[in-house]
Amino acid sequence: MRIESICVHGAKDPNNTTGAVAVPIYQSATYAHPGVGASTGYDYARVQNPTREPLERLVAALEGGNEAMAFSSGMAALDAAMGLFDPGDHIIATSDLYGGSVRLFSLLGERFGLKVGYMDTNDQALLRKSLTPKTKAVFVETPSNPMMNITDLRAVRETIGPDVCLVVDNTFLTPVLQRPLSLGADLVIHSGTKYLGGHNDTLSGFIVTNDHEKAEKLRFITKTVGTGLSPFDSFMVIRGLKTLHLRIRRSEENARALAAFLTSHPKVRKVRYPGLKGHPGHDVATRQADGYGAMISFEVDSEETAKAALERVSMILYAESLGGAETLITYPLLQTHAEVPEEARLALGINERLLRLSVGIEHLDDLIADLRQALA
Ligand SMILES: *Cc1c(COP(=O)(O)O)cnc(C)c1O
């Protein structure tokens, strides 16, 4: 099946005797055994659940992977991935990462003994120079958050060789637009809270891999800790995924047009969107992905303009997060990247004039009208 059909038909309940078209919510914490030493395949919901399982198979199929695990949030997925490494291991990460990922790496990871270094992961010479025998993983966001920098994943794989684990956070593009496993990644991570769920109503996270040994370790971690996705939330994400391809295409169409609108706006100084020809990562993005996504960062002429825009938007919502039907505008300085140290933040370009848009599926004319009045 093509990806559009997988979205619609990829989650099937193997226990279905009623003909139910939707995968039911198996709201059961425990499962009765048919005999001593026998199991239906389900024992206890922390370990596995018949609503979560079809969702995991669906997400694995979308990413072109053999195995997927569904977590209670993107951060729970990232935390489980961190559990694959040992104290003393060195991890290299993209410098403008999701703020929560930085917090996880620096607060929990470093206390656990991981050494995390941040850099431009698209600078292959720098990356090569930074590899040590202790480097066990490279963690990439492409496009990055919020600067929309592009990392050439095939180039990273070539630079780091086959033994360093390449982890890609594919939240921004989704498998509809980018399939990192086919570009050399070992693990693909998602905040399913964003496009996969797609309606700003459910937290979830995923890890997809073709590496059975890593999958087993990850399953051991989630079954031990209990960070697997709940039956109800699994149902919500299955439901959201049915329209993933429609939503992401429509959001992207709107984003391309809004990027053009913003580029010509007199109060906008700079627009960061990989779909624009002048974006430094445009060619790589064109080569490795089937689209540029629907996230736009832009810098306005002053802090006053930025703050006024946040207060004046009417249909567009001033809220953090992304990837839902609703268009959201975010102020990275005070929201997603508030905890990044000032010096590092400014070096990345996250200043008081930077705004970020998660473009939704509304009518383009309404979006342009709202932005026009908000920036007036
Ligand atoms: C939101 C987000 C996360 C964290 O996911 P949660 O579901 O909020 O825990 C991780 N990475 C990226 C790129 C995100 O946007």
C-alpha cells in the first residue's frame, strides 16, 4: 500500500470478530490466561495492549520500519532512547533542538553520565572532528527547531560510519514527507502529539527502528517503567493518523503561501522556511524529503512588533506546540526555548524578534488576513 492507504488501513485489530471498522479501546489493565503457562498474547497493560499494538504496527509501516513503540509522550520516547546508552557515552546533537530535548539531555542525561555536545550537524568537517571512540550516537532534528536548519542525513551517516547510532527526530516532517530510516537513520523518534495525532488533543511519542536488538531493549524499558501509550490515547492517535496525509499536504500548501506573503511583508526581516529558494538547506531538503513541511520561523523588525502580533492574532492562536489542524503562533524566546542559556540562544538566532508559526489547515485567505492585521 502507498502511504495514503497505510494511514487509513494500517491499524487493524487482529482480534476482531465483530467487523468493527475502528480498532476498539481495550480498556483492561490485565488479561486472563487460558491455562497454566498459556497466554492470549496479553498479560498486563503496562507490557502490551491490543489498542496500542495496531497503532505501533501502523506507525512502523508509515516509517518503513520493522518495529515501533508507542509512548505516553515524545519526551517519554526520548527518555527511553537515552536508556540505550551507558554512563560515559558521548552523544552529539543538533544545536537548535526542541527545548524539552535539551532539558532532558542536560538535566537527566548528564546526571546519568552522558556527555552531550551540541553542534551544526550539517557541518560534516566539524562532526568528523568531534567524533571520539566514546561517541555512541548522533541526534538530529531536520528541519531543526526553531531555526529550520536542514541536516543532510545521508552525509551524516557517511561521516559517522556504520557503528554510531543515528537518531532522527522526524516530528516536523512526518513520514509522509521524510522517511529517515531510508536515509541511514537507526532510530526515528516522534512527538506524536504534533502531526501524527494532529488535533492538539492527545500526547504521544514513538520510536521506530529496524534494529531488533534495540527494539527489545526499548520494550524492556517501557514495560519496566510503564511509559507506553494508554489504550484511549492509542485510539485517538489511530483516528488522527487516518487524515495525516491530507492534513500535512494542506498545511504545507498554506505554509508555502504564507512564507511568500511574509517574505514580502515590510515588517518582516527574515523568513526561515526550507521551501524558500534562498534557504541554505533548500537543495538538501529537496533531495531528501518529499516536501518542506508547515513550520515557519520569521524575524520581525522589533520586539514591539513581535509582541503586538502575538496579542493581536484572532483566528491564529498564541500557543506553543505544533502540528495540529489549528494554526499556532509561538514566541520561542519565552516558550519553547526559555530554558536555553541566553548566549547559546542568541548564537542560534533565537532573539526577541523571532516568531514561529505552525501552519494549520484553515483557508489561506483567513490566515493571510489575520497575519496582515496582526502585523499592521
Ligand atoms: C514536542 C516535541 C517533542 C516532545 O514531545 P512531547 O510529545 O511534547 O513530549 C520532541 N521533539 C520535537 C521536535 C517536538 O516538537
